[in-house]
Amino acid sequence: MIKRRMALAAGVAALLVGCGTTSTPATGGDTTIRVQVSGEPEETAGYSAIAKSYELSHPGTKVQLVPVANKSDHLTRLSTAFAGGEPPDVFLINYREYAQFAARGAIEPIGPRLADVGVDTADYYQQPISAFTYDGQVQCMPQNLSSLVVYYNRTLFAEAGVQAPKPGWTFEQFKEAATRLTGDGVHGLGMDPSIVRLAPFVWSNGGDIVDDPQHPTRLTLNTPAARQALESLVQLVRNDGAGPDRTELAGQDLQARFASGKLAMFLDSRKETPALREVQGLDWDVAALPVTRKPAGVLHSDAYCIARKSKHHSEAARFIAFATGKDGQRITSLSGRVVPSLREVANSSAFLAPVKKPANSQAFLDVLPYLKSLPVLATWPEIEDIADEELARAFHDGAPLDDVIKRIDERTRPLFTSGDGTR
């Protein structure tokens, strides 16, 4: 994975863009814009619906959707396409990953173009707008924002006599629930040992992930508050046995274990909702993360970007305005995939109405005042990969936490100085 990230940054991966389109190529004088997205079929169905709706309302423009199921392959194909000089006109990307393209000048800043088509970014939540601002300009337009939440199995909670999570529940209550729900082939808690999963626990405990969020020079997992948060989670997941071990996860990942009733809670963003809605007989909901000292959440956000080498900047901007506007965000809201970045849609029945699970979609909005983002840095994907690899040793292999933290610092510190700057 680390070698793959390095290949991405250098633009030397070997896969090609252009397969898997879902709409008809243009004919005659029509303009075609290629839009590359990533996600499982439940997710890409929403993007396909947006593309078709846009074509109906904008005669003369065809949208050629390029869906890529695996996120790593999505990034690899983007990198290769940019290196070859034939990128898609529009692509969807997470804020933790776009800086490698922005730093090379591969993105056409979208702020001025959206203003030209009447989009006011003040109508949108500002956390993702800020995350996609680089060198003082809005580079890409966020289609969503989310935070980490606790997905929980209501049936398992009831059978174990454990009270369902309430807003403001404490880490101790979270720990007690995970412990009590573990047994008889069921684990109480599933969480990936990754920076994006652990960050809100560090922040909630009063710590931080990096020394300077705007201009970081190193990770700060060795500080007392950060280390204490990590130690508490390692103790719960590994030493107390609340989480599945490496062997169990090799046979069935967290999402599959939750869907099959073998996992009472797991942590993820809104992206798991479409697939879980399809699981018959699974009674589930979502809750806010537990609080140690203060509430905290970590931003998850994807945005549409325009490739600078695209020949259709204006058409691409109009499509993005539609996709992130009321009509487009209502479509993706109904799919269950996103927490809308447009305030009006996020607070509408399209997102909040409990016609389909989860009933508590409000949990995704309640955390917004406490939402923080991870650094926007060209080398951040590589930094995350290294940290996640090392953290897995502590969570799954019993490696001493202090040794893991030291190795993370030694391996990642050079990447902070070798990056192409921050926003």
C-alpha cells in the first residue's frame, strides 16, 4: 500500500482510465464530460442518477461516468491519467488525498467558476469548503460532509440488556457496552486501527494528531493526551478482547461481521449506510462517538474537482453546480450515501426523514460544531499509510505501543519536510 501511494504521488502507476462507463458517448455536436468516481454499486448508482438527470436538464451535454469500485484503484487511475495528459474532466476525491494533485497544479480552482454559474459557497457547510481550500482558493466543490459515528446493532444491545447509546455518552459507558456485548461468537466493537478512526478519540481527550494543523512538521502521538487515548483503545480492542483479531478479520471484515450479527458496534462514516440498508432483518442505528473530555468528530468529505487539462471547464463547472446543488444532493441523500454539504438539503426530509435506516441521521449533524479535519498535505496519504501499518501492530500483534509510536515518528517525519506544502 505504501509503495502504491508513492507511485500515486509520482504519477507513475500502470493502470489506465476509461473503462466501466455507464452512459452513452456523445453523438453529433454534443459535448461529453468524463466524470470519474469511486464506490461500491450502491454508491455509484446515485452518481449515475445524477448524471442522467443532468443530461435530461442540459441537452447537448453528455456525462460519461467512470465508476471505480476500489478507492486505491481510483487514485491510481487518476494519477496515471494525469501523468499521461488525459485526465477525466471531473473527478471525485477525498480532502485527505487531493493535495497531491493541487500541489502539482493539476486542478483547475473551482471557486471562480462556481461564482460564474451562480453558486454561493456561503450556502454550504464551511468545514469541507475550508478543507478543499488550497493556496487561498477553493480547489474543489464538496458534495458531502460526514463524521465518524457508531453503527450499532439494536437487537444485540437489547438481548444483552445494554442501554442504547445516548448523546453525550462517555468513553467509560462506551467501553462497558463493548465489553458486555462481547461473547458467544460476538465482539462488542470493531474499529480499523487508523489515524482517521483514532483522531477524534485523541481530540476528545485533549490531544492532537500533529504539532500544527495548518503547517505540520510531525505527528504528536507521543504526547500524554494522545498516547493515553491510544492506550485506552488498544486495551479495549486487543487486551480486553472486545474487537475481532487479525485471523477473524481475514475471514470476515468489520462490515460483513456487523451485517451478519457477529459485531455489536463498529465505527465508520455515512458511506456504510447504502449497503446496510440492503441487509434483510438487521435492526441497526447510529450514535455519536463517546466523549472523554470534550466532544470531537473527524471530517469525512469528498468533492468534485476539475482537471486543469480538461477542454471543458465551463461544462464541468455547470455539472458540478448541479451535482452539489439542491437537485443533485437530494438524489445522493435519498441513496443514503452522503451527508449533504448544502445546508438546506442536510436539514430537509430528504436526509433526515426516517423512512429508511438510520433513524438517527441527526447524529451526523449534531457533531458539526465539533468537527475537525486532518492535515491537507501532499504527502499525507503516505503518512497515513505508514501510521496505519504501524498502529495495526499494536492493535493486532501486541507490539508495545511506545515502540509503535516511535517507529511512526521515525518513518513519517521525513515526509512532512518532503511534501509540496500545505494549504
